[in-house]
Amino acid sequence: MLGQMQCSICQSTRFKPFRGRPLAKCSECGSLERHRDAFDVIATLKLGDVLYIGPEPCLAKKVRARCGRYVSSDLYPKYTQTVKSDLCSLPFGDAEFDTSICLHVLEHIVDSDAAMKELCRVSRTSVIMVPMVNGISFRDDSASTPDKRRRSHGQHNHEWQFGRLDFKDKLIAAGFKNVSSVGDVYLCQ
């Protein structure tokens, strides 16, 4: 059917509402708009060896099938095969991975600059995505409780609100030389 929406991850055409957004969640793989946007960029890359930070199940299987070596990492791993590690101090060598994927993780980290530097250090290319606001990035140090963080940063466990006006500059300051974006998905090399 002409104009019918299709999930770029699993090719399903069935979607359901999610958090007030109609047709936001794929009924088959559970992906949301942000997962599909990220996958559209990831699908264009020759992935090689991949480090996936905080892997989302709807993407992990597809990424694993398209890469060489696959390592998933999380501070609080949900799966036994995921390496427990802090993104601000990764236990991997310089340029050990061809590609790192870090989607909706940096906004949870107080020292997001250190985390971005680590992504730059351990991989040749990074795919990075964070929730964005129009304007500049900010962190409210006084937002010390979940309720205060929700009001200041948009979610109870967010430490940052990243802004479209300066996020690319933050990535360049972390050491990435070539940064481009497709919507809110940043490709960093």
C-alpha cells in the first residue's frame, strides 16, 4: 500500500501508540522512532568490530549480524554477555573498535565530556544519539533528586539536557575530527 509506514529494523508495517505518540512503537520488534532513525544511519556503515554501549534489544541483534566482533557494555548489565563498565573509563584499548554505538546514554552521565572522550579513544567511528532540545546544552548541578532532575532535565535519571546549538561542538571538543548528523543521530570520526 502506497505511503504505508514500515519499520526499517524488522520491516513490519504494524505500529502502536507509545507515550501519547500515535504509531510510535513497532508491534514486532518494539523499536521506537529513535531506534529506527539510528538504524537508518547504522545500516549505511561498514561496522567492523563494534562496541555497543547500553544495547537496545531491538537493534542489538541486527547490529550483531552485520559486524565482526561484537561487545556490549553497560554500567548495569541486563545480560550476562554484556561487559560491566563505566563509560567514563572504558576497559578497552585505543582504537580497539571500528565502530561504537551509544544511543540515549550520555544524558545519564554527570561527566558526559569524559564519556565522549572515551568513545573517541576506543573507536574510529561513533554513532551517538541523545535527546535534544532547541538551544544550548545545560546541566543543573542543583537538580539533586529525581523530581528536580525531571523538572530540570526532562527525566528523573537525566543529568543533562543536550542542545542542538552546541552538541556538535561538544563532540569536537572530545576529540572527534569529523562530525555530521542526520536529524539527531551524530556520526563522529
